[in-house]
Amino acid sequence: MSKRTVEEKLAQSLTAESIELIPYLPYLLQDLWELGSSPEDMLEMITKHLRVSAETQALDLGCGKGAVSVNLAKELGCKVKGIDLIPEFIAFAVDKAQEFGVGELCEFAVGDITAAVQTEKGYDLVILGAVGDVLGNTEETITLLKNTVKKGGYIIIDDAYGNDETDPRYPTREGWLTVFNRTGVRLIDEKVIEDEELVSLNNQQQALIGKRANELKRKFPEKAHLFDGYLRSQQAECAALEKEISGVTLLLQVID
Ligand SMILES: C[S@@+](CC[C@H](N)C(=O)[O-])C[C@H]1O[C@@H](n2cnc3c(N)ncnc32)[C@H](O)[C@@H]1O
């Protein structure tokens, strides 16, 4: 395991370069609900491959503001537990679940997912959507996620394939397949995000975040470098997703 702290990984999972930015993230991201994963893509995969009933229990680790959890409960009628470290995100998720009429199906909790993977067990489906390497490298992540689901249960990960072998954080598709073999999971489906879709979504989100960053710059001029840095790293991540890596949603099934 790397020596980065939970806070450093948290900041990185939201593309912040420094932990100094963490207190400002709820303000910067207040106009967004989806923080990384596409609830539509996940729903489509689940509907295609899983038999979901009112008894189905899903766990959404690093659920952010609950966009995936709430949509799953609303569209499929299953139970979902979402866990995230940022209390403002969890409060937002609770409100959204009420707004969508699925407050009874959704449970949201503030918590550290590196601890939750040790105690949460027996789910039919676990989701790790755009959370990065908070749980470790690819192999460590899948091994920990496997512990939370039943035998034959499912794992959905939104991450990225490296386009070549230059960056160890992003294995190539072949690299991921090797890890699936080693960890006893089977790739059931995958959806690589289209560049056009990504650029259009990124432009929309950048505009919203940029407006909030400007407000913060006016209020805290001495921290302008922090907010400018955030906008730059958001753009850099999008550029990387267009060139060096390909964002992908993976559906895996636990086989042993
Ligand atoms: C890019 S966001 C994705 C949120 C959500 N899955 C979605 O797709 O909308 C990454 C999330 O991981 C959460 N996170 C990072 N490290 C965490 C940890 N150790 N425990 C719980 N949540 C964590 C962040 O607070 C953030 O909400």
C-alpha cells in the first residue's frame, strides 16, 4: 500500500492537487450531482445482465452526492447503501433520495471506504464509481471489493484503461484482464466512454466549477492559486482521458 494519507487520496479522487482544497470542494461542486460516473451507463449494464428485485442490496463506495445510488433505487427498486467521506455530499444524497421518493430504499453514511470494505459484507452488487486508487492498485481494489459481495455477486468499477504501459496507475486492457484472472472475477461487460461525450460533459462541468472558483477567488484572493490549480487539473485530467487513458465502466462477476 502506498503511504499517501486518506486525505491525500480523497483530494486526488476529486482531482484536487492539495488537501488544502478539501474544505472548498463542496462549494466548488455544488452545481453538480454526478461527480464522475454515468448513472445511465451503469443502469444499462445492470438491467442487461442482472436480475434485480426489491431484495437486491447494492453498496456504492465513494458514492459522492448519490447520483448512482438514487437512480438505481428509483429505476430498479433495489436497496442501496452509499458511503462517502464528505459530509456535505452525504447530506445532498439524502435530500436527493427524498426528492426522488426513494428515501426508504437508500441509506447514506459518512465514512471511510477503506474501513467499510472490512465490515460491509453479503451485498449482491458493489459499485466503485470514479474513486481512483483509494483502495490500492487494481488487484488490491478488486480483492477488497470482492469481500463485500456474495459468491456470484457483481462488481461495477468506473476507472480507465491505459492506452499503453507508460503509467502504472492505469493498466492496459490486457493488464486488467490479467488481474481479473488472478483475483477470480469474470469480465461480463465493459463500456468505454466516447471522446465526444467526455469533452461535452467536461465543458459543461468546467463552466459550472469555473463560476464557483471565481466566486471563491473574490472571497479569498490569497488562495487564488488553489482554485486556479483546481481548474487546471480538471482540464489536465480531461486531456489525459482523451489521449493517454480511456475511461471505462466494467461489470465483473465474482466466480470464486
Ligand atoms: C470523483 S468522486 C465520484 C463520486 C460518485 N461515485 C459519482 O460517480 O458521482 C470520488 C468520491 O470518492 C470519495 N472518496 C475518496 N476517498 C474516500 C474514502 N477514503 N472514503 C470514502 N469516500 C471517499 C470522495 O469524497 C468523492 O465523493
